[in-house]
Amino acid sequence: DTGVSQNPRHKITKRGQNVTFRCDPISEHNRLYWYRQTLGQGPEFLTYFQNEAQLEKSRLLSDRFSAERPKGSFSTLEIQRTEQGDSAMYLCASRKGFTEAFFGQGTRLTVV
Amino acid sequence: QKEVEQNSGPLSVPEGAIASLNCTYSDRGSQSFFWYRQYSGKSPELIMFIYSNGDKEDGRFTAQLNKASQYVSLLIRDSQPSDSATYLCAVGSNFGNEKLTFGTGTRLTIIP
């Protein structure tokens, strides 16, 4: 499978715990995006990378969220001290240059 | 004003008719425009992209872009029940800062 891969697909965690999600983009895609989507809403931008550089981070994103993309390949999104409001689908997308972006299957996070 | 606006619907269209979905955006410097289809519980799937003013056709789908009016639309001809989904409009910002911003989506229902 050469598409965008996200792991895990589902994550249930207790409030206050830390979670980490992984995204493997399509090979040679230099741009990688993280979005969060809640029911009935469009994907909300969180952050994006061009190669290993994090070029923009949403000002709506609290300091509990951090993302990395070491070596410009896979990326991780970590949420510290999870809250119930963090429950959502976390989507990763990648693109090459200014071409179309392709999404992974998403990671559904439930904070209990 | 939201950066990307869509009518949330629901939009109901009889099978075989033309479905028309609309999107407006606020950033005049936007350069790339995308339509994604999202089935319930799934991640967005790219169906069309357009960069230049005018129409772009791909099978039953036609994307229309009018940069002067900051308007992009998607027409679906010969609508099928399988077209029932939420359609997301995404806009890429200026070259050099290619954040993709999504609208909230329009829920389309094709009535057999």
C-alpha cells in the first residue's frame, strides 16, 4: 500500500494520559499536514511540515500538542495530559509540492 | 468571516439529476482549490482539484473556479445514490505558505 498510513486507527485513553500518533506519508511527498475533525465539522488545521521543518502551527493549538517530522519522513503528533475535548478524528495528509493532498485513514481518539 | 464557507446542507437531489455544491473563500491570494468527498466515519477522499479560472471536467464531475468572485463550485452530473456523502471544499493559500484550509462541508443526499 503506497498511500498515507496512520497508526493507530483507534485509541482510547484516560483523561490526563499522553498519546502519540504516527503518520507515514506517501513516499517523496515533502509536505505533511495534521488536521483534527469533530462530528459535523470540516478538518481543522493543526500544523504542517515542509520536509522536516514545521512551517506553521495553528494558534488554536494548545501547548499540550506537539508534532515532529524527523528527517522529513514520518511524523508524530503527541497530545499531553489529554482532555475530553481532545476526542476527535486526527487526520494526516501529504502532498508533493503544490499538487493535491491525500489523506490517511485517520486516528480516532476517545478520551474517557 | 470564515476563510472557507460552504452551505452545510443537507442538500437533497433526485437520482440522475445534477447536484451543485458551492464554496466561497476569503483569501484573494489563494492558488489551489480542491474538492473532497467524505463518507461517514471515513477520511476525506480527493475527487477534483483546480488551479485556473474556468471549468475542469472529470467524468461526471465538473469543478468551476472564479477567482474574481472568490468562488469555486462542484457539479455532479447523473447523480447516483453512492454520491451521497459530505463534500469538503479546501483552499490552498499563497505559494510559499501552502496551508490547506477546509470548509465545514455540504452534506449531499441522492434520493433514489
